[in-house]
Amino acid sequence: MKSGLHKWFYWGIVNLAIVALYGAVMRYKIAFHFPFFEQKNLLHAHSHFAFNGWTSHILYCGLTAFLARHIAAAPFKKYKILLGLNLICSFGMLFSFTIQGYKATSITFSTLSIALAVTYALFFFKDQKHLPINDAVKPWWKAALLLNVLSSAGPFALAYLMITHIPDQQIYLGSIYFYLHFQYSGWFFFGSVAMIVSHLNGHLPTFKKHFTLFAITVIPTFFLSLLWTRLPPWLYFVTAAATILQLAAWISLLVKAASIARKIRTTAAPSWINWFFYAAGLALTLKFVLQAISVIPSVSQLVFGFRPIIIAYLHLVLLGVYSLFFIGLLISRKIIRPTSTAKVAAFSFLSGVLLNELLLGLQGLAAFAYRPIPFINEMLFGAALLLLASAMGLVIAQFNCKKNTKRSRPTIR
């Protein structure tokens, strides 16, 4: 890793703690009385910062670290500038959404973050000539960046509805689901796999088939979010077929990756870190299984009608899949040193994710029967506090790592 790049990864863990802080505040407002700040504004700030300041920031850092192996120092500086600008936009959205909600300032920062995504993609496609022709990582990063840009059509559609004052609920929901799908199943998924492939590069000659399957199914599976609109029969068939194919591709990829990982396993990182990769893999498998089940129209309509189910699914993916994967990766590559503090904080975070999902799942099931669960909001606040304390523990471990970087440099690849 080029000198100074590791500090950008450090910012990611700080941002995770901020995301957890906002989650705890929102849960407190639901369970108890807290008159300050609008809940809707906090939600917008929380979600935008989680996407841009945490997940996207780590992916941009991973891509920049990958490019650092092949690009000279002078052209490489522009990527560091983009990382800094992305952080500025992330904090700009965090504060402006918190204070004002959807106003000119927050919309400006949101638009600038989209412009940065486009700029990063353009730089990458221009500089890919410096990369090895047969590098197995390139297709995954290219698809991730393109899908990140594609997802921006969702926010632009929402902005159009707000400007024109058109009260179209289907377009409104469709725009939100479009953005979420191409972030979760596009930019986040392809980018995360790219980071894995980068780590295992040279051992993955057959992953091209899996990439092709995921690439051709990522657009059709978006229509899973629109089954409640009564799609034409042919489009429903294509959507269902793509969903099943995607599940099969994931299972095949998981089996092959596990086999390769066993063959090249090293003792560079403690074995306990593998639990985070196992948990992330299990959560992603559950995501694909739930997608396959949702091809049943009656199930899809039922699920999308209950807010707790939607929230549980979103947290399953963002926390259970990507956050756990990033935590495991950062510790395994010694961005965060695998100290006892980091171990306790990381496993506490894993416990918080499990508890949060369990409570949200129970809340969703109870909603089907229209029966409230006593003290569910207080328990969810407790889970949020656990996540916050764990993330703060990782921040402490992170700065302990920073003090020791002269003795042992992080090695993200």
C-alpha cells in the first residue's frame, strides 16, 4: 500500500461509529421521549452517511489500494483527492440532513457525491490501461462502478417528483427501490467481491463464469421490488428465472471460494477473524434465499406491506453482510490490529447485529398477527447501544493500530 493510504481506511471505522450513534439516537426517540431533531431528518442523515461515509468509502479505499499497485505516484494523487472530497460530501450530507432534511444544502451535497461517483468511474476506465490485461479483479470493479453510477437514477427521479410535485406513489417507491437495489446488489456486492478477488488473485481462473451470471441477472432482479405493481407475465418469468439463477450462482461461488481459501490458508491473521467472513457469507446466502422466496407475488406483496420486515432486510444486508465483511477484512489485513480490544469489540458488534436482526425479525412476525411485543422498542434500543459501544471499541483499536504503524504497516491489497 502506498504511504498514507491506510489513514483513509481509518476514517471508515470512525464513520461506522457515527452511523451507529445515529441509529442509537433514532431508537431512543422511538422508545423514549427526545424532542430534539426530526426523526425523518435523522433517518435521511443516517442512511445517506451509512451508504456514502461507511460502505462506499471503504469500497473506494479498496479500489484505490488496488490501483496503487499499478499507477505512478503523480496520477495516483487524484484518487486521494476524490477520497477526501467524498468524505466532505458525506459529512455535508450528515449535518445538513440532520438540521434541515431535504433542502438545498443536503441536495447539493448528495448531487456532488453522485458527481464524484461518476468522476471516479471515468478515472478508473481511463487508467485501466495500466492494469494487467488478464487481471481477474478488473471486471468486478468495472461492474461495481457502472452500477454505482446507474443507481443515481433513483435519486434523480425522486428529485424530479419533488420539483414537479407529482404525487405518484409507484414512481416514488420504485425510485427508492431502484437506488437500494443497485447499491446493495450492484455497487456493494460487486465491489466487495472485487476486494476478495484482489486478495486471492491468481487463484480464481474460473470466477469469470460467476461474474457473467451475476452481471446478467443484476438488472432483472430489480423487478423483484416491483412485483406488487403486477408486472407483465413475460417480465415476471424473466425476473423469477434471474432470481433462481442468481441464487445458484452464489452457492456455486461460495463453494468454490471456500475450497480455494482452504488451499491457500495462511497463519498471517488469527483464525477467529474467519467468523466474520462466515457470518457475512451466511447473511448473504439468506439474502439470496429470501429473494428467491419473494418471487411468489403474494409473499412479495405481504412483505413489502410491513415496514419492520423491510427494515430487517435492509439491516441484514448492510450490517450482516457488508459491515461484518469489512470489519473482518480490515482486521485480517491489519488496518485494525487484531488486538484483544479489537477482538472484543468485533465480536460485540457481531452479537449486536445478531440481536438486532432477531428483534427486528420478531417484530416483523408479530406485525403479521397484529400483536405488539412488549418492550420491543426498548430492546431494539439496547441492541443499538451494543452496536454503538462495539463500533467505538473498534475506533479505539484503530487508533491503537495507528500508534503502531511504524512497527507494522497495514497490508490491504
